[in-house]
Amino acid sequence: MSGKSPKDKTTADTLSDLNIYDPNFSINPFSTYEELHLNNPIIYLNNSDSWLVTSADLITEICSQPHLFSNDISVLLAGLHSEKPKVRKILEQGLPQVPVLLMSDPPDHSRFRRLVGMAFSGPRINIIESEIRKISSNLLDNLKANKSWDFISEYAIPMPVNVIGGQLGLSQNDIKKIRPWSDAFTDRLSGMIDEEREEACAHAVVDFQKTMEHQITLRRNYKYNDLLGDLVSASSDGDKPLSNAEIVSVIQQIMVAGNETSTSAMAEGIKLLIENPTQMKLLRQDTSLLKNTVEEILRLASPVAGSWRIATRNITILGKNIKKGDKVMLRFAAGSRDSEMFNQPNKMDITRQNSKTHYAFGRGIHTCVGNMLARREISICLEHMINKFETIELADYDKAHAYNPNVMLRGLKVLNIETKVKN
């Protein structure tokens, strides 16, 4: 396999003690990524008993070989305390977790991709777009004219939550549960919660499963023109239709991919534009740059910071002996800032020609199936924000911005901004 060779053993030894589970690592990991790119693009981390891969070329190569690096990581994402008696007893009241899409390998993955891909077709996303625009406009119209407000709680969370809730046929009461459900999913995969929180997450997971099974049953009896209806009715020659448990597991992934990550990308995007006023001005002057701005934001934000793989056999990469069963963390956020691929990788440039080659949606056969929906949500968010507000500034610029502790996902907790409505 290709890649850059290590240069400095002392530096490499220090980097081996990096703890990617440390909440402080999420705040600003980018200088560390630079060190890793220069000195050790693949390194064994003592604190997590896993390999960390940061270079773009190695990430691409590993993603292209699912037979060597498995995506069946359901055991790793089940939760630290999932086998504790109390947690297991709660989860047994719901449906079995099925490894689908991001947690499956061919040939099963191929079947899921074909069937789920039908629900995320271009025509379906175009239908959803009108709902995105309406929801976005309503949220912004309900704000006071000129005020300081938390962009995340008042817009970046409710916008994708209401979009996905509508496509799942949920009532307003159940839509209010989407964020707690999504938090439960992401907390379980974070690797950073205690047993008490794991139990609370298990209750939320079961509540979600039962709610969605009811909606699936309705669509098995009647035709619904929504994304969930598309999943229920999806069929392909030679493919077994999706079961209830499979559909619920797919929706769970959609909620994380289409909720948490969209929220994080929108928030980070607004923050980046505020911190780069020349880029904000350029976008306001030339809205044809909107699509590429979305790609540059996704490149820099990389809300899915990394994803696990499991080695299926012994393999040597750049002289490093990876053993069968070893955990491998592909750090997508680092790949998206690799200077071998991107000139001045830490600089925001909305005219960058290759922004779209980022790793925000993964790579290869496991590229996020909901990427078109996420792109559309982020694009509408930016369009509406710059059209409505004459100025957008950080309200707490001097304060350190806190990020949610999660080894796989990177997102701001709060983003307080000050806005002035256009006359």
C-alpha cells in the first residue's frame, strides 16, 4: 500500500500516546493531524489499542478494500456497557440491532445499498427540498428581528429534525423525541459514557424502535408518499425486501447521519464563514459559489471525524504489521486536511477546485447514502442565512467553543451568534 514514510521516531513514540477518546482532542485536533501526516500516517495508539490512519491516500486505499478491512463493527458501536445485565434486559424489549449499510460488508451491504438507495433517489430529495425550504424559512421567521441567539438550538437542530421527522410520518410529540433518540445513538457509539447513561440510552433506543415499527406497519398496509414509505416498498430483482428490524436499523443510521452530522456541518459552516469574513463577503457577492462553499465546509468540518474498520487478516502497511482482528480508525477529518491532496489544507477557500474530494461522507462503497440530502440541507441553510441577515457575527467570540465528546463525531455544543435582519 502507498503512503508517506515515518521520519522521526521520537515524535512517533510521543504520538503513540495520543488519546483520541480525550474530550479535549475534539477541540482542535488539526495540528496533531499535521504532525501525523508528516511523521506517521499510520500509527498504533496505546490508549485505544487501535491503529490510526490519517493520510488521504491510505484512507482511500483501505476504503477500497472491504475484503481486507471489514465494516462489520456493530460490536464496537454497541456501547461500552451493552452486555451489562440491566442494559441487556432493556434492549431485549426491542428489536435486534441489524448490521446494515455502514456496519455491513458485501454481499449483504450490496443488497442494503440497492434497496436503501431507492429511497434516497434524486426525485425523492427534490420532493423533500420544498419541505426543507419551508421548515428553514419558518424557523428564521420566528426569530426576533435583531438578537443574540444560539444557532444550534434554534435552527441547526430543529431544521434537520423536522425534515426527517416529516419523512418518517412522526407526530409533533414524536418529532420532539428525535433529538433525544439521536443523542442516545451517538452517546452509545461515543465510547465515553457511564453505565447509568447507557441504561437511559437503552430505554430511548427501545422507545424509538417501537415507534418506528408502528409507522412501518402502517406503510405495509397503506401507501405513504414519504421516505419511510419508499424504504418499506423498496424492491429489486433477486433481493429480499427489507425486514422491520432492518428498516429500523437503517433509520437509526439515517437519524445519526442526517441529523447529528447535518447539525454539526451547518453550525461549523456558519462559524467558519464568520471567522473568514472575506469568504463570507465573496459568497454574498457571488451566490453561484454556494455549492462549492458547502463542499469546502464539509471538508473543513468533517462532522464524521472518523470511522472504524476491523482487519480481516494479517497485513503490512508501510512496515506496520496489522494483525487479523485489529481495530483501525480511519480519520476522515485528517484525510480532508492532508496537504498531499489539498493546498493550504487548514485555510477556508470557497473557490477551491477540489473541495468535493473531501472525506466528510467517507469513501468507496460505504460513502454515506444520505449525502445528497445533507448537502441540500446545508445549502439551503447558507442561502437563507445570507439572504435574511445583513450581518452575522459571533456573540461570544473570545470564549472557547466546546465540542461534544465523541470519538467518531465532531460537533459544537453551542454557537451563539448576533444577527441583523436586512431592511
